[in-house]
Amino acid sequence: MRIASVFSAMITAAVLGAQASGASLEMQIVSDQSLRAGEPEVVVNPRNPNNLAYYVMTQRLPYSVPFGATARWDEKGYIDCYLAVSFDRGRTWERRPNPVMTGRVTLCGDPMLAFGPDGTLYAAADAMYIDPNNPKVPGPMGEVEVTRSLDGGRNWGSPIVSGTPIDRPFLMADASDGTLYITSSCANPPGSYCEPAIRYLIASRDKGLTWSNRVPLDSPEFPSKGAGSISAAQGWLAVAYLSPAATGKNCPCLVFARTKDAGASWARSVVPTAAGIGEQAQVVADPKRPGGYAIVVQSADRVSFQIYVTVDGGRTWTAPTTVANEPRKVGFKSWASYSPDGVLGIFWRAYEAQPEDVPVFRFGSPSPLKTFPYTIWGAIARDGGKVFSRPLQLSQTPSPAADSKMLGGTDDLSFIVLDHTDAHYAWGDWRSGDLQAWYGRTPLADFRP
């Protein structure tokens, strides 16, 4: 997102179409034409691979176009988060009450999930509200709140205010020691305690009960434009972002940084990159190889992804491996993840159009952009990120084109997570008439050289 009664419903969905392995699933999780649902996350319990959780943002229709122009911020649940859990490896899903929508919270956005190494499930989101005593700030205020479940997502504790501001947060758990990390930006500086174009980091070493003071992800010597992704493994938190002006370098530059003390101190460096890198970069920590990381960067022409790999904590990097559709397609809303065994997976959407026909999206565009149908794709590397399988189309059929006036609003994220045997992924799709949330599962064995 740019910026209560207990109920239980079983979501059952048939597998759509035959798959080569006979073990793949594709199903719609949210099926409610009064809602627009997008930017979901899905996670797998490391202690119980049959236990999955799915968290997605929803917005009530009729939809405000463009996003926020006439938004009903004072209407509780106008923006909300939809939670579902599975205990049969994604075949059926049970909806649970949103654990963040409590107290003064009236709006929930940017939902996030993470399982800790002991099987504790954490949920976090932008917990938002309107300040009736401050009419000069008509938009939502709030902070990221975090809660946890000890039974796989059926029941939850009370949410805790983390201390970092709202807008496009990400939650990560280190599988080695259980440390939790959150990074977020600042949606509403006039109504909050944050500064524009700053991305923050906080950490918790006691299962989300208390959090460190927030610190910026970047530095004066290695500034960012307010972006930055995080990933954690082996007691280290890693960061990657594009810098417009790193000290002593010709930029734009790809910056990599690590910290062991929640950002009190950093080791930063510039990754040697090939020509033509774009503006999207994600770092992924390899849980199998200490000091192993991959950074996925979209190319400037948007038709491929460059993958840079290090096995020595960022001192040296491989020349980039390229992953792309053939014939050429514009990729967007990508995500990457390592399995517990060190298999790297990449997931993206690809427009069904000629690349030169697809305009570049910009937030705040004064006019609607032309949109196109899209398909869902993935690829994996069993060696940590150097040699990838051929791209595999994961969606059974293309999604129709998105509402051209939506701009970003409720669907700025797709997601993939890998376990020992399968890729699990989540995305927003328009094939049922409006934007709804979907889940898929594909065996890693289906990805071929």
C-alpha cells in the first residue's frame, strides 16, 4: 500500500486444471466482489509444513480512484486485512479475525507474516486511525503493530505498538535465533513522528514484546531514496537499496549493508553491477550458507532480472545471472526467497504485451495508465543463485488487465516462500471479475533446467 465478532469460515477451492506433476495447487483465497484484495503474503510453519498462513489487504468497493482522492478514512474497515490459515498444506483455508483490528485502529494495511524457528507465527500491519482532534491531518495516522500466535494462527495475543511508522513495512524472522526485524517508510510526516524519504529499521529479540529504537537504513555516505529491502540469517541483518550518490562512486549504485546489532553499526559497500540496472532491488539471506546472500535487481528495460550472489558476506560478488521470459516480457511485482536448503526462488508477474507498449508506472501519475493481462512466473536456482531453471508459468490462465485507474493502491506486492519440497506463492488476480487474492503451490521438482 502507498499509503468484531469472532467468525470462522472454511475456504475450499478446487484445483484449477491439470498440472504436469499432479501435485500443484492454484486457488482463490478471497472471493468477495464487495472487496478489492491484493498484496498478499503466505508463510509456512518450519515445525509443521502442513500449517500455512495467508494475510492480504482489502479495500471496500466502490473503489476510490485514484487511491486516496476520496478515501473514506473515517470508515472502520474501509481498508482492512484478511487472514486465513491452513492445516492441510494449502488445500483448505480457514478465515480468522484480523488480529490487528483492535482498539482505536479503524484501518489495516500492508499486512505481513513470519514464522519464527520455534513455530511462533507473527502478524504485523499498518495499524491506522483518524485523529478527530487534528483536522489539519485528514489522512490516516498510526504505527506498525505486531501480534503473535502460538497455535498456527487460530488464536492471537494483543497487538503491540512496534515504534516504527506506517507505509510499506516488511517483517523478517531470522531462522537461526528468532530475531524479528521490521523496516518501514513514512506515509504521513505531518501527522506522525517520521521524516519523508527515510526508511527505518527496528528489531526484537524477545518474540516481538519489545523493540529497539528505530534507525535509518541508509547513511549520509550511502544515501537511498527512501527504499530498501531486508533479510536475516545466521544472526546478521542484511540490507540492499539503490543509492543516487554514494561517496566516491559513479551512481546510481547498488548498496549492500550488514548489521549484527539492529543497526547500531553497519558495514556498507557498493556491489559491482552490470550496466542497465533498474530501480527495484531485493536482498535475500541464504540460511544454508553463512555469509551467503543474493540480490535481485530488475534491469532498466524491465524485461529481465539480474541476480548477484556473494558467499563471503559481501566482500566479493559473482557476475550477474540473468532471468527473463522468452519472448521478452515486462516483469513486475517480483519477490525472491531461499528455501531452508539454500534453493533460491524468484517469482514475478509478466505482462502479455510488447515491452515497448507498456508504460513506466509512476505514483502520482495525473492520468490512468494503460494496463494489460498478465501471467505468473517463477524460476529457481539449486546452487544458491548462480544457475537458474527455465522460467515456469505458474498461473493456469492469464489475469485480465487491472483497473487502469487503480494506480497502485491495493496491489503493490507479490510473494513467494520455499520450503523443502515446494514453492508457495501469493498474488492479486482479476480473473474473477475484480482484484482478488490467490494462492499457488508448485513442487520444486517441476522447475527444469
